Amino acid sequence: MNRALVVIDVQESFRQRPNWAAISEPRIAAQVGRLVRMARDAGDLVVWVLHTEPGTGNVFDPESGFVRLLEGLQPRSGEPVLTKTSHNAFTTTNLQQALTAHGIRELVVCGIRTEQCCETTARVASDYGYDVTFAIDATATQPIPHWDAPADRPLAEVLADPRTLGTDEIIARTRYALAGRFATIATVDELTGATTPVG
């Protein structure tokens, strides 16, 4: 075993927000599930990461009950489940120690959100010397409002604003930022050897 699948923030917290209706990949749990099955079949380590914001009272507060994996995803015994409070999966967890203990040198990164926690984790992992593969269609994101836009606008207003960064553009930017620098970009089909998309 020298490869690990790192599943980042594929959690109910995101589904509880109004902007879930604009998620780039509604089948994110199924896409991640395909990678989990691949990893387990290959004897690779699967690491689960959940984002928490203790004491905030929001959907990322553990007290909310929403800091749990989306339906259909379930860790097996022996698979690490880490909670983080930073964007990347390393800074506030013992992820690096767990990977080192298992002799891991290669990572496959997937999860929510593409440009935020997933991309940031991939960048940090590359700096730590890991060979990183970014499973681009096993990540998901939502439109990003312009930084000058009023906070807490209804989703319809966010989507109607021409300054909003759409999900296709976000994903394209992540691909440009990571490819050949921090990670190899791959699809779930490429990683699993599927000849046609599933589902």
C-alpha cells in the first residue's frame, strides 16, 4: 500500500445550504463511491475528512448533526476519519502522520469544494512531496458570488448576477492551476478503467 484516496468534506452540511441547488455535481456521493470501491479493491488506504466549525451554530458546527458523510458513503473499520477546521486537510489534522505511518506516497484527492478544500489540499500535498492525482469529476463546487456583492442574497440573485463566478469556470480554473504543477488531473472513468460513464 503506497496510495491513499482522500475524501474531503463530502458531508451533509453542504446539502443543508440553499446553494446546494446549484452544486456542480449532484451525483458527488456516487462519484466518490466509485473511487472508494476502486481504492478498497486495490488495497489502498481510504481517508475521510470532515470540515467542522465548532461553536458557530451553523451547519458545520458538530452540534448541528450535519457534520456527517452524505448518504451512501460509509467508512470501514480501520479507515481514518479526520475532522478539520482549516481549508486544507493537513494543517489542523494528523493526516500527514497517518499517511506516513502507512507508507503513503501517492494521493487521489476528491470531495467538496473543488477550488477550496480540495484544491488547497492538493497544493499542500504536492509541497509535502506527495504524487497527487486530482479526481476532477469527483469534486463539486457552487457558484461564487462577487466579493463586493451583499452577503446572504437569495440563490436566484447570486445566479443572476453577471459577476458571479459559475461552476464551469471555477472547475476550469482549478484544472489550469493544478495540472502539471501540483497534480495530475484525471476523471473517475480514467481512474477506475471504465470505458463509459456510469449512472
